[in-house]
Amino acid sequence: MAGFELYAPRAANHRRTWTWATIVLGFVFILLGQIAAAIPIGFQRAMAIRANPAVAHTPVHIDAAPFMLWSNVILIALVLLWMMTFERRKPSAIGLGTGVLKFARGYIVGGVLFGLVAGGVYLAGGFQVNGPGFWQAPTAAGLVPLLFFVGTFMVQGSGEEVVMRGWLMQIISSRHGLMWGVVINSVLFGFLHFFNEKPAPDLYMGVFNIMLYAGFVSLYAAKEKSLWGVCGIHAAWNYVQGPGVGLDVSGIKLGVAPLFVALGDKPGAPEWLTGGNFGPEASVATTIVMGLGVVWMVMRGLPKQTDSFPVQTTETGVSN
């Protein structure tokens, strides 16, 4: 199958990392970002144990917001550093050209998509309102974490999109064709979330739905020839889900007062509807919304080989 250049022409001096190395390095970059973000946590705990040895017998608490923020800042930096040094490519090669309006449009799309999921579960009797949102009793103390999470999820969503739909999908598509790029990155993206919860039906459903989501945003990015739109979708989806309405994000509890309203599982509601411990991403409502999203993208027309950016000349050495 002919290669497909997703976001920009491939020039003579560009190198393409081998497919297997891209997959391995992608996981290594993610792991290094998380390790680097965990170092301050480990240092603080060591100091606390030194001051009070009894702390060693208490559970480790990780504040989700700074951990997600810094781990993804480092992840983005590692991917871009590898690209600009080894691959000799600019950020535009993975879809990071100009795109403020595309990000804004994607943010709206992501918010609407999760709104459909949450609304569908609520109307089907899976969610109930457990409390008011921030705007019903605003305070300065409550506003700060909500604003912080806006930026956090922009960085977190963009980090995952940079490594998966930007770098990894682009390289696989360039070597093996667009559909292989879509399928492989979607499967790997689902696998990344496999360790968010203990093995259970809700985890398996959540991973499946995340692969559907990955398929949708992969086609969205390929159609738009930009990564910015799906960065916006990812950021808004997570923000509305967590800080927006107070639900778990891929099994992660954020512990912040919600912006709009505090939703929760209705007692006795089935896990296939609410998503169980994994959260609404494991709900059948997400399956329907993301499945329809993939169908919608296909009906709009899949990118054709003629939509591929040109290869300016044959590469040499390790770039082939």
C-alpha cells in the first residue's frame, strides 16, 4: 500500500523513524514524561517521611492536575526534540502548523460530543444530579482549580494527540498507508488506558470505546490535515467530563468541585449505562456517540491517495 503524507510534504532531508521504533519510542516518551512528573512527588514524600516516619505507612497521594500537566509538557518536548534532531522535521510535519481557529472549533465539537454522552446517560436514567455547580455559588477559591484544569487538559489532550495522532500515525501512514496509521494508533491508544483500572467489564468496554474515539479523531485529523482540531476535541471532552460535570475521566478521580453541575451514578443503574468505575467513557452511550462519529467521518468521505502531500524526492540512509 502506498504511503500517505498526512500533514505536510516530505522533503529530501527528512528522516522517518522505523515503524517498530516509533511504537517503542512512543511508549518510552510517555513513560519518561510520567517518571519526570513523579520525581517531585517522590521528593516531597521522602521529605515528609524524614520529618515523620509514620508517613511511610500512608497511601501515596498524587495530585492529578500538576502530574498530568508536567508529564505531558515533557512528553511533547521529547517528541518535538526527537523530530527536530533525528528526523530533521519541523512541528508542521505532524500537524502543528497554524491552527487557532481549528483548535477552537475542535473544542466546541469535543464539548458537544461529551454533552451528548452525559445527556444520553442522564435521560436513560443512569445519572442523577448530586449537587450544584460552581456558577450557582461562585467563590474565588473554587474558580482557581477550574481555571487551572482548563490549561491542564489543553496540555494533556494535546500531549496525547501529539504522540498518537501527530507523530505515530503520521509515520505509520507515511510508510504503510493511512488506514494502517488509523488502526494501529487507535489500538495502541486503547492499550494505554488498559491500566487505569483493575480488569473488569467496565475497563474492557472503556478501552473499546477509547479505540472508537481514536478512530474518530484520527479520521478528523486526516480530513482537516491538522492536529489542532483534535487537540481541541480531546481537551474539551476531558474538561466537560471531569471539571465540567464532576465525573471520572478514564477512571481517574479529579476531586474538584464541578463547573456546571455535579452528576453521579443513580443507585441501581446498570454499569453498561453509567460506565461503572471507569466512568462514562465505558458507557454504551459513548459507544453510540463515537460509533456515529466514525460513521459520520466515513460518510463525509475518507481521504484519498490524491489528498496525500507530495514527497519531494527519495530519502536516503536511515530515512528510507
